[in-house]
Amino acid sequence: MVELLKQLTEAMGVSGNEGEIRTIIKGLVEPLADAVRVDRIGNVIAYKKGRTGAGRIMLSAHMDEVGLIITSIVDNGMLKFKPVGGMDPRVLVSKRVLVGTDRIPGVLGIKAIHLQEPDERKHAVKMKQMVIDIGAKSKDEAEKLVKIGDYAMFDSRFVLFGQDRVKAKALDDRAGCAALIEVLKDSYDSDIVACFTVQEEVGLRGAEVAANHVKPDMALVVEGTTCADVPDVEPHEYTTRMGRGPAISFMDRTSIVNRELYGRLLKTAEAQGIPAQIKENVSGGNDAGRIHLSGEGVPSAVISVPCRYIHSPSSVMDLNDFKNTIELVKAFLKGCGQ
């Protein structure tokens, strides 16, 4: 599992540019599924026939990650950019990135603090004030390496540290992708359609296309979600707590979870002795927001792996939470159709 997480999180896959991660995931799921296809928007859809065909269940995890896209190259060779997906500008300054398919190394920079006006130092730096420095001395030199429209991802390596903790970029939602791959290794009564979706971070776009194609009887989304159990945050604002198991959602900004499925997930966790928690915040959204509205409507539920510092180069996850997420999804699926 650790090697799988490392492989997935270190791959490039900013929203709209999921080619590299798509190729990796497609190769991993082909031996586990009866059929695998890539649709026209770029989702990987893996079909696994059930033992009895007791309904069709859609599993969804998004492949894409937040990142940057190059919008212009200035005369001194610096690159201007826009965000792809939601990010806190405060996490960007001085971070390393890799630009384009050639992975040109760059550093996010701003005007030196000793050159800033006193009032400027009182406010968080805005993205429009930042540039990517790739070491070029001129626009002509930079244009030999990078072009407008190239994507940039965080240059961040997967690291094991502490007690069963991992640090990586893109745990939202490569953790969910890894979980679905592990789930496909088992067998179930129901037909399973595992969808590794694109462009979730910019509007849940891939999930909508996939759901309209799959036409499932129900859907289960596996996500990486906010975990804010850190100093200076009140406990009622934690959303999730690391080490307490997967988080089961009842509602978020994009959907209200089907109450029957929500209850079944809680009962399954209790019956199987799997640590689990309720997600205590209704902000944010995920692929369920589009899936539940597809066709004539799809009963949908969400299980999330708590991740600190999501949408940054250094997200943190507890491996036990990840493993228990897999166990809960498997147990839930095995209970379907019985």
C-alpha cells in the first residue's frame, strides 16, 4: 500500500492535465477488472462483474490535483501563473514546482521583504504578486523551456515519518484512488464500476460525465478531506480528527448524503469493529455533488480519509485511517445485495 501511495502521489496530474496519472492508474486496474475504458473527458472507468449482479455500484475517486498554469512569460524570464483549483496563497511562497512535461524545476518567489512597504508586510501575499523563477535570464531563454499553457505541479516527495504518518502532495485524492485500487482486488455480489475521475478540483466535471455513462443504482465517493486538529483551532472546527478512522459525511456544500446509505455505513463500521468518525463540517464538496444529480438521481454517500494541510505541497495522512477506509468500503460493498 505504501508503494502504491508513493507512486500515485508523486505522479503529475493537475486538473485538465491528468495524462500521466491516468496512464498509471489504467495500468494498475486493468489486471483487476473485467473491462477498463477511458471516456472522452479522460475518466478511467473500470468494470468488475459481481457474483450475482445484485445492482450496479459506482465507486468514485478523483485523479486530479491542484496546481498552477503558466499564463505569461515576462522579459526577465520569470513566469506568471494562475491557480488551478483552490489554494491558500500563503502556502506557495518559496515552494518548489515542476513545470511542463519536461518537469522544469522552478521556485515560487516574491519581492524581497526588505523592499516591501510597511503596509505590504501586514497582509498575505497575493498570487498575482508571485512569479515562478526557472533560472532563465531572459524571455527568449525561458521560452526555450516553457510555453504559455504549461502546467506546474508541486515538487514534493512522498515521505514516511512519525508513527504511521505520511507526507505527500495530492493525497486529495490519490489516497482515494489508491483505496479504490485496493478495493478492486476483492470480489463482491454487486457489479462494481470504479471511476477515477478528472477535473474534480475545478468543478466536479469528470464525475458528472462518468455517472451519466455508468447509470449506477448507488454511488460511494472516496475522498481525502480536511483535518484541522492542529494548535489554535477550536475542537468544534476540526472537521475530522487524525487517527480516528475514515470520516462519514452526512452533508456538504454540494450534496446531502442519502440517509439510508449514511446509516448503513455507520452500522457497518460498528458491526465490523472498524474505527470511523462523522465528518463534523458541511463545507467543501466532492464528486457526489454531481453524481447524485445524474440521470434520474443516484443515492450517494461519501467516505473520506482525514488529511491535514490539503491543497498544499505537504499534506499529511495517517496510514491507519487509510487502511480502515479500505476495510470500511470493502465491508460496505460485501453487505450490498445480501
